[in-house]
Amino acid sequence: MRTLKNFPEGFYWGGATAANQIEGAWDVDDKGISIADVMTEGSFGEPRRITRGIVEGEYYPAHEAIDFYHHYKEDIALFAEMGLKMYRLSIAWSRIFPDSNSDTPNEKGLEFYDKVFKELKKYNIEPLVTIYHNDLPYHFVEECNGWSSRKVLDQYLELCKVLFTRYKNDVKYWITFNEINDLTVPLGNWNHGGILHEGTKYFVDQVDEPNMRYQALHNQMVASAEAVVIGKKINPEFQFGSMICHITVYPHTCHPDDVLLAQREDLIRNCFCGDVMHRGEYPYYALRYFEENDIQIEMTEADKAILKEGICDFYTFSYYMTICKSADPNTVQTSGNIMGGAKNPYLEVNEWDWQIDPKGLRYTLNHVYDRYRLPVMITENGLGARDVVEADGQIHDDYRIEYTRQHIQQMQEAITDGVELVGYTSWGIIDVVSCSTGEMDKRYGFIHVDKDNHGNGTLKRTKKDSFHWYKKVIETNGQEL
């Protein structure tokens, strides 16, 4: 008889958000403009636009988001009621260093995070802090085209020094970059690199210069390694994690061409950044990829040395879906998170055409743990769906419960397989502005926020059915699903 292992004692059941998708208060307390602040609303059928600066008359969802900036006490109290053991959040860089003239950090911005960490400590919720999560200060775009310049690397390290010193007794777990591997695809230019080429108008259709994009990625990986070294000197107890957007790839058929194509995609999109951040050097397969695609990045001997020295302590990843790869150009395609692929006929899709594959999570957990043999956290996983508020104010989101239940079941299978899974922070624990579409209708949270796609609403927080279900999951350490 098959017996599943229990979730380990002290497992970090949690939830995740990003500052630019929840905080709002875009110009409050001397905050500067970030790249999220110049992305307009959109939808599945109408892509978000990127504007050069703030344009009067446009609606920018990040400007208010769900106003966590003024609701943080209420929201953290709800997280505590749900029983969260860990809350993954990010720091808004432009709150700390608002503009190009910022030589000293903005005390008002730091005080906000002082209060957030104090509130989390009050409820014994462990913070997991992402330093950079798609919110580069906008002035870097105009000054040097974002992360393609080493100037941004240097300024990032100044930010890290401030954060590590200020919060050395408040934060133990840090993630240096959110979904760093998104820069392996053209979509990553803007959100992840702050790169804006002439001619780019839409978030989903960007002018691309692969050489510049991979230089930006290299600069981020060097920045991550230097941040680890700096952080360990400030507090040796700090633990640093990678964060990979893991779009797991299957061959569409057993044809060898499909198998090799899927392997190449997996190596470059999923494994490349993890290999650098955990093994400390560029892998052999990336060198061939660079040669075949005429990518030549500037890498110094000092870069190579710091990559070796500043490897991460634990592995984290987001998991929403899997895709297939086919060498046949006539294969039916589907969209996805940062990259699409061949449609898998055995999987269901959500309204935004993302394939749902709980068993793929077990496969992925085994894949990454076998590769790195480090503690693993799933730092994003969730279902984007439209919720209906009933006449009595209740939200019955059985579809979200079922999605999460199936993925947690596969997590337990992976633990039984022997994977050292130590945490799960569901995305997003509360409704957030969708990064890809700018919508509120694409809801992920266990807590509903009264706001629509156009910024209308009271911002009232309401517990969904999934709130009560997840609370029971946490209370029983995953035994009651």
C-alpha cells in the first residue's frame, strides 16, 4: 500500500505579492516613478501599452493598485487569520531611491517597510523579501536603457546595502531577482530589464536586441552574486534564493526532433540562470547557444570570480503551467506566462489560455531538486480566474480551491519522492493587478478586493471560500485538502 509522507514540520505555508501590483501610492511620501507606473490598463484581447513617462488621461493600474500602502495592517491581519507562516513581498526600489538625484535613501520609504515588517513580526509571519520585482525606477530607462548598463548594477548594490543594513534583524530570507530568466525571451526586455527600444509600444510585442537583453541578464546575475557576498558580510545568517519562472517543457511527440527541441528550450529558459546562480559559472550549453545566435556579452574576470563566490542558498520558482515544443511549424500553439508553445491535447486551459497541469509540478520539483540538491520553495502558483460576488457578498471559488488542492497533492507526492520542499507561497494571496494584462478581473487571491479593471471600487476586502479552505490546509499542515 502506497503511503505519502507528511509535509515537514515547520513547512512555510504562505502567500506572495509584488509591490508594484499591490502597493499603489505611486507618488506618496516622495516615491519616484517606476517602470510599472507607465504601463496602461489592458485585457486578454487588448495589450498593455508602455508610455514614455506619465501621460495625462491614461489609466495606469499600478498607481493605486489595491492600495496596500494604506491597508497593510488590515491585509496582514487577514494573512494572520488565514494562518500564513510566510509572506513573500517585494521592495519598491523607487520608494527608497526615487530619482537620479537620490544620493541618500528616502527615509519615508524605509519607514513604510519598517512598519510592514513590524506588523509581520507581530503575527509571527516570516518575511521572504524580493529585492527586485519588475519595478526599476523609470529614470534608468531614459538615462541608460535599464539593466543593459552597468550603472544600474552599481545602483542596485547601493540599494542592497541599505536594505541589508536596515533590516538585518527583520529579514532572514531574500530573493535577489524575481523570475530572472524572463530575460531569456523578448517579453522580458521591459518588465525585467527596463529596456525600451524605439518602436516598442505594447508590452506583448517589443522590439528586441538579443545581445543587449543577454547583457542585461548577465548584469543581473553578477548583481545577484555581489548582493549575496555583501549580505553575508552584514549578516552571516542571511539566506539567499534564486527565483526562476519555470515554464516546464515537454516534447510534443516522441520524435527525436521534438525531444531535442524541448531539451534545448528547457536548458536555456529554465536551467541556464539557475545553473549560474547555484553553480557559479556559465554552463557549456549556453556558450553554444550564444555562438549560434551571435550573442557576445561583456564579461570580466572579476565577474567570473564573483559568480563563483556569490551562489544562492536555496532555489525558488514560479509554476503556473507547462508547454510542449514541436519541430512541426503547423502544430497548434497556445499562449502562456512568458512563452507559449505547442498545445497539449491532454490538458485543460484557463480563460487566458494558460494550460493547467498539476502533475507537471511534481515533475518540475523532481527536475530542479535532482539538478541542485538544495532546499526548494514554490514562490508563485495560482489560478487566474473571474470571480462572481453573490448577492449576499460571498465568493464561491471552488475552481480555485480545486486548482490549489491538486497542486498541493502533487507537492506531497514530490516530498514522498524525496524532494526537500520547504515552502509554498501561493500567488497572489490577495487580489492583485495582473502583470501581463493590467486587469483586476484576472483574480488570483483568496481575498477579494472590490476594484474593477478601470479603477472603480471601494477596495473593500472580502474572504472568498478559498480563504477558509486554505486556512484549514495550513492548520492541518496539508493533511486536510
